Amino acid sequence: MRGSDSRTGSLFSYVDMESRVRGDHPLRVIREITDAALSSLDEDFAVLYPARLGRPSIPPERLLRAMLLQAFYGIRSERQLMDRIEFDLLFRWFVGLGVDDPAWDHSSFTKNRERLLEGEIAGKFLRVVLAHSRVKRLLSSDHFSVDGTLIEAWASIKSFRRKDGDDEGGDGSGDGALGRNAERNFHGEKRSNETHESTTDPEARLYKKGDGQPARLCYIGHVLMENRHGLAVGGMVSQATGTAEREAALALIDAHRGRHGEARRLTLGADKAYDVTSFVEDLRTRKVTPHVAVDGRLSKTGKPRKTVIDGRTTHHPGYDISLRCRKRIEEVFGWTKSSAGLAKVKVRGRSRVDAAFTLTLAAYNLIRLPKLLPDLIGAVP
């Protein structure tokens, strides 16, 4: 007998959300770790959302779970995210909404982002995820790697104008009377970060990664990775400068040691861009062994470039192991930029970009956990 294709409405809903998500779904492990991390941030949320008269806000726990889903599934905008939460039972279950609960408006993210930024919630969330008892045992306490990647700013190259306003005329060199997105003629114009800045995102800097690469308005995202399983244990965003990667590496190492109080010697793997005498010496004064790749390029005179990475470091077997392990940090950058959508960030200002980048690093760690903790798969009925 052929079934009917007609649609009938129902007066009541008896859908059990738990029964609609299979027991071995990877999001079950992620949600268990996420809920435990958010519970440990309860006091921080209480400070940011003080008890007072007025309408209750969207719970910050639900906002953060939704932002994690946006990174997990590479959803391009918060408007699309809310559309997905509206009809997807899996998304509703993960966020904490019932079948009949209405989804909130996408503008709630904008209104609450500043509040979460003020409380440094992204960085705290990353740290409490790493401090979870099941996650902590996965981390190496001795061997780390560091690297940086360009994050394109949410600003057009046409917004890169002279600080003194001399290029604001209406003759085709600026917008002037020509309206929005007018033609710009850059030929013969020397532009630098000293004389120019973006009118859209003043903290973004014009920068290029290497010779032959186009210059873009961007930031640099930095990651400190532990070498055992390739999880990100620290991250930050800086303005794009030639020394930013080395300065951020030292800051990340100092922050990690400051939190854990470790006085023992560490190893730090890095690519040849970090083979700079001052940086290597700074690591050694911090009791960090510099497992840095040797920059063997020849100078213009044909002489090998000077390096301070000598036999004291390279003769150890751990040096070659660190150089192999450090390449896994590219997997972190690849996922955050291609899957999570941070190749071109959609917020402006270094502090906001830093929060988005740090939360994405936490999402990367979480999405790795179902494979690293297979004993938890199927543990929840």
C-alpha cells in the first residue's frame, strides 16, 4: 500500500531531543567537555551579567555553544547560524534549546560580544577546556611548537588612506564626490603603515608574507602547540610587523609558564623565520631549548647566513623530532582558516579578532577530542 504524501499538523510535540541524537555522535563528547568548561566559568558570567531588574538575556552559555557550532560547521554568518538552529534538531540539542523554544535574533551576538570580550571569556574558555581532567592527560608538559599565520582583516585595500587626508579628493584618487567604492589609482603612490591607515579598521596593517606575495590589510595569529597530540595550548593576535612572530612566541611561552609555574626546561620547535640570534638567546635565558630550523640561505655576497643553532642543540635526537612535530601546527592554521572561516575575519579591531581567533582554537581542540578520547564515544545513551 502506498503511503500518503499529504502534510498534517500536530497539536502537541512529544519529541525527545536526547533520543534524536545517536549515542556515538562526536558532538556528545564535545558537549560533555564544553558543558564542564562552561560550568567552571559560572562566576565569570555572574560578574558580566549582574542580577538586576529587567528582561533576562540570552544565556551566555548558549551563545558560546552556538559560536562553537559556527566554527565546527564553517557557517559563514551569524544570520545563517540562527537559520540553521531554527530547523536543525542536532544544533538545538547542542545549544540547549528545546523543540518548541524560539531561536533568538542574530543581533544578540553583536550586543553580547562586547560583554564577553570585556570578561576575556574566549581565553578563559580555552584554558578551562585544556584543564579538564580528560583533556589535561593528553597534553605534553615539556615539548611545544610555535608559529604564526596571516589573518586578512575585514577591510578593503581601498580604505588604506593617507593619515593626513591628502588623498580624499574627487579626482579619482579617493572617494570624494564619486560615492561609495569609487575608483582608486594607486600607480606611483608610495604607501606604508607610517603614512597610511585603514579608515575601516585602523589597527590592521598592510603586510605581505614574502617576496612575490601581494600585500594585504591583515593581522597575525600566533599559536603555541604541544607536540604530543598537536593541541593548541595558547594563542593570540598581534598587528602585522616583521618582529611580531618572535615577540608573540616569547609572550606565549611566558604566559604558559606563568599559569603552570613550571621551572623545568622546555623545548620549542619553530621554522627558520625564528632563527634570529636575539630570539634564540631570549629562549635560552628562559630555560627553553630552541629547536629552531636553521635558516641556511646565502647572503647577497654568497656567504651562509649566520645562525646560533649549533651542535649543542642539533646533536640531540629530540631536535629532529621537534622539527617533524612542529609541522603539525599547520593543521591548526589550515582548519581555522579553511573550515572555521578565519581566512578573512569578519570582526574589526585587534581585541575582537583576538577573541574570535582564541575561541576558534578552543573549537579546534574540541573537534579533535572524539578521536583522542574514543572511550567516551557511546558512553552517553
